[in-house]
Amino acid sequence: MSNGLKQDNFNKAGLHLVSMSVTFNSVQIEKINDFMWRIPKHGKMRVDGIVFASEKLMESIREDKSLEQVANVATLPGIVGASLAMPDIHWGYGFPIGGVAAFDPNIGGIISPGGVGYDINCGVRLLKTDVDRKDVSGKIKDLVQQLFHHIPVGIGKGHKGFKLSRKQLEEVAIKGAGWAVESGYGTQDDLDHLESRGVLDWADSDAVPNRAYERGALQLGSVGSGNHFVEIDFVDEIYDEALAQAIGLEKDQIVIQIHSGSRGFGHQTCTDYLPIMIKASQKYEIELVDKQLCCAPLNSPEGQKYFGAMAAAANYAFANRQMITQWVREIFEKFFGSSYEKLGIKPIYDVCHNIAKWEEHVVEGKKRRLCVHRKGATRAYPKGHPELPEVYRELGQPVLIPGDMGRYSFVLIGEAGSMEKTFGSSCHGAGRMMSRHAAAKACKGRNIQREMEDKGIYVRGASMATVVEEVSEAYKDVANVVDVVAGAGLSKKVCRLKPLGVIKG
């Protein structure tokens, strides 16, 4: 597969198709090997669909319409390689969550809000510390309470008395995490440990809807609702000692995960561009098998305007996670009576998992500039990739895969197989198996917070409803998801993290 992504290359290099073909929700799918499945090109599909999953994960994947969505994405103009799905795939708006697709502007390639999602640049940041697990023994409840009281969580919540002007927000939209650092929230060294150094340089602040600015004015530095969180973990198990040491992780070390996105700023940007993209699809005579796939050619005025607005919202998200990082540092400083520098609190990495970006990839033996959509998927670039920060150039990109609040999360490193098979992509989390309503129904009469405490995990949520909706059984076991991306050669396991305390939106 060294010649890059190719329409038929999934049968090569030992990935010969096994004799198994099944149909899920009217979608025919063939097993390639233990980790890969193919939806053969048929009907209006321009390319195959490729799904990364095990037999076990397929049991849940077949329960919704996500496989049909993989096939639908394959019908869009300018798609190259294949319509891809990660093992945490589940049903989403237009594109499946866990979907990856690349489009070439030179052959009519498009950009679609459904391929990015409402929460633009929802992502994960992992912070290391020099604090040991024993240092927080008996103190987790108090530490979580401090986080909960000082970092806003929940729908619409922001810091009381903290409001940015329109001019400040426009600077955030252009500078991303750099704005936060310039404003005293962190250091230049932080930026060296972020994907794209925390900024997309094609952002267009003028393309952002006015209502997005209004909503974003109050929310910078906040977690949000749903599955967003700030979580205190410890390094539970190490799979590759050398890699773990190289990125600054060791057994029983305390680390913090931050999972948040662009809040109302990004949600409103997506909302306002959907009708524009529906009209653009009609204007450019793009046939849609599902109107939720509404899109515009990358080279069109509508496509460029959305792309610029999306990048601005992504920059807001980078700044948001940077500010939450500083709140975490300040809380730890107060709690431990020491500076965050002495506590060793710094980012290991920050990844996007709802984004569309310009990237160079080899397809059909030729290097091409493509717009890669990742919705519920993250980059997994291997060592040597020129876009990696210098600190990871010889190691590969840290791949951060959070699980549910009751089990574990994983840190991996990008592998060369990701460039050959998935446009440099990996999974982004566990993936839901139950809707929020179904989770609440299944947990009726249970005290989930008490159940979590019995496991040694202290949880605070914006409401008890949120805690119930985020119960572990609502999600796939992330270990099964990670085993697929590792088995498929997309990324390599470095270590496992276990939660001690979490604040939820």
C-alpha cells in the first residue's frame, strides 16, 4: 500500500477479501479481514465504503443507519479513495459520526457541514502533571469540587462576568489558541503541543454569522453540555515504555483530559450555513441522496465562505480549550499550594475530531491537495510527517481516545498505516450505543453517581440527568474500538488511563 489510497488497494498487501458477505439495514457489506469491511460501490456511489470494525463491534453498528450513511457519503462529487468509517461509528447528521472522507477540488470536490458536525472542532486535550496518584489519595472529591465550581459546565453556561467584545471575538476567530496565550492564558510552549499549533490560518472572521458572535461572547473557557468533560485520570497501564517515556507519561501519574469544542459559536455557525448549503446544492446541480449531505463545491463562493467560517469556529474551540487549561492550572495551584510549573502541568497534545482541513495525500500514486472531513475521527499522523510539531516529528502524533466516564481512555501514537488506509485518521472515542433517552430509561431508579463512587470515581454533573445519560453502558467499550485501530495499523497503543474524578456538562 505504499502507493497511497487507491480504489482497489484494500485487496492488496495481504488484505485479500474473505468469503463473507452480509446485509445490514439493506446495505451489503463484505468482510476484508478481522478489522476491515467493504461496502462495494453500487448505485450512485462513486467509491467503495470501508468500515474499520471487528465482528463484535459490527453487532452494534448494524443496529442503526450509519452503514447507509457511509454509502451515502460515497455519492458526493469529488470524493477520492473511499468513504471511510472508524470503529466508533454511529448515526449522525448526514455523515456518520466516525466518518472520514476526502474531496479533491480539481474534480468538483465539495465541502459539507454534515461532514464536520454542529460542534466544530470538538476535540480533546491531554495535560500531563508531575503529581502522583498517591498525592491525590483521599483528596479527589475536594479537587473535583474545585474544578466544578470554577470551570463552567452545562448548556449555555459561561464564566460569570466574563464577556468578550465583538472585536475580541474576531481576534479569537483569527488567532485561535494564540489569542488566549497572548491574553495571558498559557505560554508559547503550549502552542508547540497542539494540532496545527492551535490555529487554522484560512479562517474568515467576516464569514461568521452575527448570532454566532452573540452566543460566543459569553462562553469562552467553558465545557458545555452532553458528553463534554474535564477528567482527572491516572496512568493505569503502559504498553510501550519507550514511547510513553518519550511523550512524558509514566505509571500512576496524574493527567487531565479536557473534552470540549466551539460551544454556541460553532453550533450557530453550522446552523446558519445549512440553508445556504441546501441552496448551493441546488444551484450547482449536486444530486443529494440525503438532504443532510447538503454541500457546495470547494472552489465556489459558498464553499469558501463556509470553509472560512468553519475555521474561525475551530479557532474559537482551540482558544476555549486553552483557557480551560489555564483554569485547571490555577485550580491545581491553589489546591496543592505550588505553581503549575513546579507541578509540571503542560499539554501533551490537543486533537480535533470535528473538522475539515486542507491536507496533502497520495492517491492513485499521485500527491494531491485534498479537503479531508473528519467527523468523530482524529488525525493519526506517523513519525516523519511534516505537519507534526517538532517535539513529535520522530515519534509520531499522540492520538487521544477518551472512553466513557466509568472505564478507561487510551493514548496511542499514529502509524504509517493510517496514511495508506485512512488519510492519516483514527477513531476519536468509544461511540454511543444508546441514545440519551434510552440511557435515561435504562437507568431509571438507579443512583449512577453512587455507583460511580463505589468504583472509586467521583462525578459532578451540571444535572443528574446528564450523569445518567452518560452512563457507561450507553457507550461501546473503548478498548474494543482501540483494538481495531491498533490491529489495522492506524495507531499504536502507548498507555491506558483510568478516571478518578470528572466534571460533566
